[in-house]
Amino acid sequence: MGLLMSLALAAAATQPACAPDALGTSRTLTLPREAAAWGTAQHAALPALAPKEVVLTFDDGPRPESTPLVLKALAEQCVQASFFMNGAPLQAHAELARRVRDAGHSVGMHGFRHEHFPQLSPAAQLADLDAMTAAYRAVLGSEPPAWRFPFLEETPTLLAALRERAITVMSVDAGAEDWLPDQTPQMLADKLLGQLAKSGGGIVLLHDAQDQTARALPFLLQQLKANGYRVVHLRWQ
Ligand SMILES: [Zn+2]
């Protein structure tokens, strides 16, 4: 068997075929690496998104109990997303972090620990950013392009440091409040579609570290498709 054939079979074995009526990824939006901040919760809307286009983002992983389920649901629907990982689990579950990246998803930073940065000294905030950056480089072997603040709690210290390092800040436009406990897939879908109806689309915040989100994701993706939303994969140069 030729090498190319073996590679193709290996790829087929690890990447399940898309469902026939898959949501799919409608297009890729590649952003420059620059000091910018997107997401209408705190900043401007991501440029160049059309109405009903969504960018799916997942925070707080990687987590072995739930992130693989999220990867499976995304692969089945041929959807590409962006994962904002914390440095501690990124280091602890390096193989899983690389699996996320190798599945074609983009990876950004979400703080080494999930701190309330406004409660930390400037030195402690910068130490967390440095530890996060070092973990990202060590595990993924590249420069991190983007950052999402834990709890969306921005601080002048970190905003200035991120600007200086040309790291893009990613806020959100819509979500499902999937950190609240005991929510069924229907409850999460109702919240997400309700928020998207207001925002018209944009950056969607979900959490791959949440079991209920991982379980609900096939239904959430189906509901996005049924309601005419199209997925845009956000990448950085
Ligand atoms: Zn978080």
C-alpha cells in the first residue's frame, strides 16, 4: 500500500464522515495577528460577519471528560470552532490540546488559572499571562494569537500587555449561559437561539469543560442549522 493511501485511510479512520445533512463550516475568516478586540459584550462586532453567521467558541478546556465529546459532535457536523484554553489543563492534558488543534480548530488563551483578574495585583496578572503563554508555546509549538478574559473581566494591565504583544482580545456576542447547572439541551438551545435572535449572529460562547454542553452540542448544532445560522471558522494568520 502506498504511503498516500495509508495516510488517507488513517485520516478516514480518525475523522468520521460528515452527516449527510451536516451543518458544516460555510467559510473561514482569517484575521491578522494584531492588537484588536472583538465581541459586542464589550467591544466592536467582528468585522466581515454577515447576518446569521456565527463563530463557535469553547472555553475552559481541555477536559478529558467532556472535550472529546465536543470534538466528536463538531466532527460529525463538519464544524470548525475556536477553543480558548486555560494554561493549567493545557499543560496537564497536552495530548488532548494537540488533538483539538490537529482536528483543525483554532486555539486561543483563557488565562493560566481561571482568575478574577481585577482582584489580582498587576504583577500577578502579568505572571498569569506569562505562564499561560509559556504553556501554549510548550504544548502547541506556536505563538498564541488570541485571548479571552476569564469571566470577561478585563483589566487595564492585561489589556495593555495584550496590545503590546499584538494578541487579539475576543469577547462574545451571544451564548447559552451554559455554566449555570442542570440545564437540558432544550433549555440551552432556547437560550442560545434567544440571544442569537437579538445579536443576529456573531461570536458564540460555550464551554467544552461543561458536561451538559458536551451532551447538548449535537442538538445545539442541529438547532443552529434548522434556524438558518451558518458557521464561520475564525483563524489567525
Ligand atoms: Zn472561562
